[in-house]
Amino acid sequence: MKKPKWVVAKEQAKRAAASETVWLFGLHAVRDALLNPNREKLRLIVTKNALDKLADAVDEAGIEPEMADPRKFTAPIDPQSVHQGVALEVKPLDWGRLNQVCAGQPGLVPRVVMLDRVTDPHNVGAILRSAEVFGASAVIGPRHHSAPETGALAKTASGALERQPYLRVKNLAEAMQELRDMGYLILGLDGEAEVTIDAAVEGHRDRPIALVLGAEGPGLRQKTKETCDQLVRIDFARSFGSLNVSNAAAVALYAARG
């Protein structure tokens, strides 16, 4: 008896995920990955100069480096990448389930950043850095319409990808509802909103808060807006103002701090 097509497709997707690997590059990104015990490391390609700078991390990771000529770097990455003489093949990180990751940590009121179709890896990498700085529990995006783990994302995150949970969920609206059921206040950033983020969080700083940001240009999708508890805006000094989504995330995290 033949398996149904949906069963075959699910099995194929599972096999593809199991075989997926990522090439990280750049001294900061690779060092932090080497020192991350939760990161499965497969292959390290490095020049002598870069190995001298990473010797302690390579020793701790217990991985045998493959030496490369700096004039002909052999790692299968974009030749234009600023790799600094090092590339590391790894398995993507598995941070676990949303309800566990977003439960918070002792001494910190949970804050989460949710991204509605933000696909630029440089923006997501910068958001991960800000999320780590401000103690966010996670950065969350939809599985099929967000930036995956890539070398470019990891390099922009400058090591934060190894420490800051980055979850990609099947359905963003369902994830928002799950957080609401956990007690989260869901605030969507919209430049046209009447209420500022400072006003919205006043009196609620002891509650878990999720900040939802959309892609530059389109902003939040209608379904996402409808799933938020409230739409808020960043208070600008002048009548007109706009921020890159990664800068907006940093400002919003600061404004919503517990």
C-alpha cells in the first residue's frame, strides 16, 4: 500500500532538516560557535593566521582544523563574504519549545521579539544582538517567511546567535496566541498607532511582553495586527520619523524594559 503524499512529503522534510548544515564565518561568529557546547560542529576550515587567533577555542571544541591558503580559501561560502580566514560547518541550533523558552528566567520579567516576515539576515542578526543586550527570552519568526540561520546572520549577530534563542514557528498568529495564554501582553509596532509604546507598557512592566515588528515597507500584516492586544508606535521628536526594523527593535526593547 502506497503512503499518502502528505506522509511522503513530511518524511522528506524531516530527512532534509536532519541533513541541513550551516557554514558560519568570521572570527567572532566562529569563536562563539566553537565555545558553544550545544552547537554540533562538523568541519573547520581556517588559515594559519586565523588559527593563531582562535587556538584556544579550537582546542576547547576538540575539532581538527583543515588548513587553507588565504589566497584560495576553499570553504563553500560566497567568495565575497568577509570570512577573515575561517569557516565552520555546523548543525542548526535547536532551542526547544516556545512555552519552555519563553517562560522566562529568574529575576527577569520576560520580553520577546516577534518578527512578521523580516527576511533580511542582517536585520535579524542585529535584532538578536539587541535582544541579548536587553535580556529578551527569544526572537521568534515564522518558519517559511523569516531569515534562516546563515553565515551572514551569524556574523551580523556577532556571537549572539549562540546565546540568544531564535525560534522559527509554523504559524506566527498561533505563537502569539500561545504567548497570550501564558500571560503575555502582545504589542504590535505600527507607525500609525495612536498610543506610544511607553504609554502602553506603563502599569504593565511586571507582565511578560511580546513586541511584534513587521518588515520594512509592508509593516505588520492585517492578520498579525488583529492578533495583537494593542498597536503602538515609537514616539518621535518630529512629526515624521522612521527607523530600520533592527533599530526599532532595540528602541522598543529599551522602552518596554521591566
